[in-house]
Amino acid sequence: MTASAAAPADGTALLAATPDRMRGALGHFASGVTVVTTATEGPDGPHAHGMTANAFTSVSLDPPLVLVSISTHARSHRRIDDSGRYGVSILGAGQGPVAHHFAGGAQSPEAVSLEWRDGLPLVGGALVHLACRVRQSHRAGDHTLFVGEVEGLWLGSGGPLVHYRRDLRALAGPAPTAAGDPEAVSVRDRAPAPASVPPRVPAPASVPPRVPAPASVPPRVPAPASVPPRVPAPASVPPRAPAPAPVPPQALAPAPVPPQAPVPVPDRTPAQDPGPTAVREHAPHQAPAPAPVPHQAPDPRRDPNLGTDREERPAHAR
């Protein structure tokens, strides 16, 4: 089946892998950004050369091998092939201008600082520095794969610079610091690592013999609390007699009424001409008996000597 006859299920046409299409398609693969450097000897000393590359990968850990892919048309290709050594600087999040500078874009020489380590120029402020020696080279199309053995490395810190679809982006992370870990040294300068020795397991501390647990002792029953003697119930108390009804105050006897003196009644007998010598005897005048006066009880409101009608109760019944 030819390429023109193969049609994907989504209806898109199968495209030929031209250089531009390859570049656009592989740009979807996000990768880190490096600057590959090398040095050549000149009449006035070594000269530094570098180029931006994202075709970088790890090949082996033992021995430590990495690989860079360099175009045969790049000037750095011949210089690396001649010197047999190259350096790799993995750029940090804030080193976009450095990447553009070594890619032939906007030139920012003020943003570039080089540090010489183990005879190789490396970009200052990068996250990682690698000093490599070419062990193998493989021609592949219009590129050469340079497999280098890492002879020394230095570690920095911070977030990385990322290439995605022809654009540079920064990943969040701590601010990058200057490369040059004081503890990082060239692999050639380090003494060979001794054979791996398993850590010595410390002898366990002396454990005292285990004391047998004592026989089970039944729990002690607490003595009952002292019970106070029972107080006999009090004798039945007869019910209290109700208070006597209040006695109304006795009315006082009325004061004696003194007898009323008889009122003299004048004689109304018409006057007669007495004789010269005649004397008439009159019967003695008897005053009529007074009409009987009914007995009335004195009003206690008027008599200050009498008490009121208020009912007095015994003190214990209040």
C-alpha cells in the first residue's frame, strides 16, 4: 500500500517527512536546553566556541556516557572532532538570552559569562556542567553523534529552561545559583572509589534476661466502708391539735343611766278669786313616770374603752 493510499481514521492525510515538517513535528517533544562548548588553541591562548543544542541525552551510567548530536554544517562539528573534548552546560530558567546568543539569534554578550573547568569553557550560572571526552563518533545523516565520557561534573540549583515548539519556556523552581559546587571535582582528580562495603551493623545492646512475670495475684478486695448504725425511726408524733377558734370580745355592760329628776310642771289651773279667808288645799303634784328607754349596746367605734372586732389568733397558729 502506498503512502497516498493510507488514510488515517480521522481523515487527515499522511505527510511526507520533509526537513521542515520533521523540525515542526519534533518540536512538540519538550526538552531541556544546553550549550555545547569546546576550545581550540590559538597564538594568544585557548579560544572558546559554543552552540545551542537540545539534541542531548544520557547514554550510560557505568561508565558515565552522554551523547550530543551536532550538524555536520556547524563550525563546532570540526572543532569538537579536532579537539576530542567538549563541555555541556544545562541552562537554567533565566538563561534564555544565553540560549539565543549561542543559537545565532539576538546577541547578548553581556548575558554570557564563561567559566573554565578542566580545560573547557562552560557557561556561568548553568544548572549543570559536564566535562566530556569523545569516546565514539557516529555519522548519522547530516549529523554526527558524539558519545562522550563524563570526566567531571558540577551541580547548581534552580528551575530548568525548556524548548517546546521553537519557543523557550521556564519551569518554576528555585532561583538558579552560580555553578561550581565546591564539593564537585574532576573525575580524573578523584581517588578511585573503594569497593562497596556494606555498612556495619552495630551489635545489639546487651539485653538483660527477661524476668518472669510474677504469678497472677488476685486483686485485693477493698474492705467495705464503715456503715454507721441505723438510727431508729422517731416515735410517732401525735397530730397537733388545731388552734381554738378565736373568742369574740365580750361586750361591756352599758354604763348605768342616772335617774332623771322630775321636771316641775306649773299649775295651769285657772286662777280663781280666792275668798278672803278661804284656803284651798291642793293635792301634791305627782310627776309622770318617764318613758322607758330601750337598752342599746354601746358602739365600739364611739366608745374608746372598747376594742375592735379584729380576730386575734394565737401566736403559734400564725
